[in-house]
Amino acid sequence: MTDLSFIRNFAIIAHIDHGKSTLADRLIQYCGGLTEREMTEQVLDNMDIEKERGITIKAQTVRLTYKADDGKTYQINLVDTPGHVDFAYEVSRSLAACEGSILVVDASQGVEAQTLANVYQAINANHEIVPVLNKIDLPAAEPERVRQQIEDVIGLDASNAVLASAKSGIGIKEVLEAIVTRLPPPKGETASPLKALLVDSWYDAYLGVVILVRIKDGSIKKGTKIQFMSSGTVYPVERVGVFTPKRLEIGELRAGELGFITAGIKAVADCSVGDTITDEANPAPEPLPGFKPSIPVVWCGLFPVDAAQFEVLRESLARLRLNDASFHFTMESSAALGFGFRCGFLGLLHMEIIQERLEREFNLDLITTAPSVVYRIHTTSGEIEEMHNPADMPEVTRIARIEEPWVKATVLVPDEYLGTILKLCNDRRGQQIDLTYVGNRAMVVYHLPLNEIVFDFYDRLKSLSRGYASFDYEVGDYRESDLVKVTILVNGDLVDALSFMAHRSQAENRGRQICERLKDLIPRHLFKIPIQAAIGGKVIARETINALRKDVTAKCYGGDISRKKKLLDKQKEGKKRMRQFGKVEIPQSAFINALRMSDD
């Protein structure tokens, strides 16, 4: 049994591409977790998407054994956490499983927005934080400037920051020594009733659901009947083990340790991240604090391009849900797109990842409707309704007021692009809270409506700042806004899939944009096609696609003008009749391109 004073549990915090996964690889290699042959790039990132994009989506744990300079052998548990804001709740639970963090900052890039968000989470979790300046062997590295930046922006003492280069293997021993000497050991009583934090879970085809746990008090072994405190469900434990990073079964997990358990659970939805696990026979009096169920923030419709693939899409979504309990879906139908699903996600990155996995892993061709957020509608009868889909908006006479979610956004941007970024935030109805300078970079904090970010805010931010701006947000409260539903009519018929919510001040602009786009995308027919954007019964924008016409006057050589007029009037009458009965075929490609709302 390992004494608690020889255990260290820590997480690595970093902005995207600052070398978090590479540092984790080096620590595993140094501690002999894997042989040279077993070693791959980004050991802890299992999915291809994680490796390609350089992001972590699922939390992973690794137990390492390290013989320190003081001659003692320590058990080090690394929790590799996601870094993106969409997974902020999972990050908070991963940090709750540790006592300390390593803050990795790229010595050439400096502090970025995502670094800040996660560092503040670690500080709130009362973590001891060790700064590590990575990539010091790059020609552009400025360790002294970045050290100063950490002190100015975050307020952490960085005078004894560890200098390292994970790629070259420089400073890895120093990082391990800092973990052992500067991070505190865990606290816990093995004799107390079992209290374990559920850090993450995923589905394994052979084992069922695998659960990552951090034992706070008590111990857990094969045969223990565990109970989930939020749902009250009971399961007998079948396996107890740790990742080294290979899966290794052990007899027992005790207070202070991290590891995994399996208990024949069939669906990840039964294992909520942040839940407390206790012993059914001797339960803990109260659960660990901080648990909350996952709530989708962004919703969109997913429809198969080929209607025959609907059942395949249903099965694919059900299989993805086995691995990701934070993703929700319900069936919906659209007059324009047929049968599909309304899906809820934690954020835009989460939406992109699910979509990409559906297309890659299940070979599906999908149409995604424009993403929308969850609006709260206060009706005149005093009820509150949640609206995920603009098509479900109740009658205007029933609505007392509409509230939309707002976020607190932090943008770090080089000086020369500050003006354009401030204009972008103001155009998106932003309210500036703070503006501070760190060397030649500005840190801007804004309150923004989530609806304005969902469309294409991130793309615009990156293009306006040439990729130098970093952006992070946290979802805040709901506020009342003057919102309207904009509907799109093609030849007088409502196209439900293109309806969207917008602020009254921007509805006309957005409506005109989508009408112009559809005019280019819908092929010409034998009759005139009006495309209109309307709020209720009032048309706010219109474009017309001209009819394809046969040259009926071609056979008139000279003669009286009235002969030509008579033929043209006859043609006009025919076109008018045709328009009354004609159906406009909107190709799927037009939907896909029209729904890519972006400011051109």
C-alpha cells in the first residue's frame, strides 16, 4: 500500500498547440510507462480527430512510477484534460480530482485566452500551480518576456518556472522533480465510507462502460456493490485497474488514488461526469460538491442528404451517444429536408466533432441546419417555454418577452488588430467590460449574445486578426432581447429549414444576405421565382430569379410591332399561369451553401 505522502495527482493546463500532449508523452517515456517500440505521438489521444487537430476531447489518466532525487519512489497520476471551453465542465471535474496543475505556456507564443480560462478554474479548485515554459529551444522563444507575462496577466509567481522542451526532451526530469517537491499529496481516509468522484466514462465494446474514478475516501475492489448518488442505481464492480498507459488490473483502489472500474454498465448516459460513487452497504452521508448534469448550449438539425440513410443516421447517433452522454438528439421532420434529428451540443467545437465523426466513422452525407441557441420564451399566461428550433416559435400574440443566453468572452489580440476586433464585437451587440494591455497585446473582455457567436464569429475573428487572436468564452445568464423570427419564402412557400432568430436591428441585413445567396444557388425555372425574407406578415427583403424564356418573336421578320406584342403578351400570360401551379425544386447543394451563414 502506497502512503498518501508518496502520491501526486496533477493535471496539465495549456492553450491549444502549446505542447501539452507532447509533454505528457515525454513524462510517460521518462518514467518507463512504454518501451520505445510502443511509443506513438500523442499516446493519450485515442481518436484520429484528436491527433489531427491537436486537441484533447476525452479525459485520460496515467499512473507513473518515479524515483526522485531524494531516493524515494513516488506514484504520479496524470489526468490529461480537454482544453476547449465546450468541455469546461469536464475540465472542472478533472481538476477536482487533482491537488495540483502544471501550467504549460509556449515560450514563443506567450499566454493565450484558453490558458487563462483553465488557470482560473485551477485556482478556484485551490490548486498548487507549477509554470512550465515549453519550446525554449525555438529561435523565437523569449522565456523572460513570457515569465513576466504570466506574472502580469495571471498573477502567478513565475520566477522558478521550469524551462523545458517536450519535443527535444529538455527539462523533463526538472518537471517531475517540481511535481514531487512543489505539489501537495492528496488527503483521504481509507477507513471512511467510500466516496469516489466520477471523472469521465466511455464505452468499450468488450468491457461495457469504463469509468475513470478518483477515490476521495474509502476503497473500492472487485465485488463491491457501488451506488451512483445522483441516480441511485447500483452495480457490482467487475474490474478495478489503472492505466500505465496500458490497461493493468489491480486488486484495489484506495483513498487518494486514480484508476478505472467496470461494472457491466451498458450506457454512458447512466454515468454522469462529476457524480459521486459510494458503497451501497456503507454509503457516504453526502455527495461531493459541484455536480451538475450536462446541458446542451447549441442546437442544430442533422438531415441525411439521401432520405434512405435516415435509419443509418439514427443508429449512428445512438452509437455515438454510447460514448458521449453530453450529446442529445430527438427526431424532427422538415417539409424541405424530410426526416432528421434535432441535436444538442455543448458548443460549436463539440458540434463540429460530432458531425465529423458521423461523416468519417459511419460514411454519412449530412445537411446541417444553421446552429441556434436555446431561447426562453415568457408567454402571456405566465409560463416559460424553452425553444430549441426557430420553427417551433409560438404565436407572437402569446409571447410576453424572449430571453437569450449571453456569454463572457475574453479575446487576446496583438495591438495592431485591436480596432477591427473591437468593431467586430460592437457589431455583434457586444458590451465591453474590460481592456488591459500585456506588453504589445491587448486583453479585451466583452459580454456577447451567444447567438452572435454561434454563426461565424470565430472565423471572422481569425481572418480579421490573421490568426493571431485567441478567444475563449464562458456561458453566463439569460437576458431579455428584442428578437424576431425571420422566415424565408420561395415562390410564396415557407422553407422551414431556413428560418432563423435574429435581433430586430440586424434581421433585415441577415434576411437580405440569405435572399441574395439563394438567388445565386437556386437554378432558374420557366417562371419568375420571388425569394422573400419576412418577419410575420411583413416582407423585409426580396430577390427575384428571372424566368427562362423562349424567344417567341424569332419567327417575326419585320411587319407590324403589334404582332410581336401579341406573342409576348401571350407568353407572359402563360408564365403567370405556370407560376401559380409550378413547384420550385431547391437542390440539396443550395441548402448546404445557404446554411453556411457568413459575412462575405
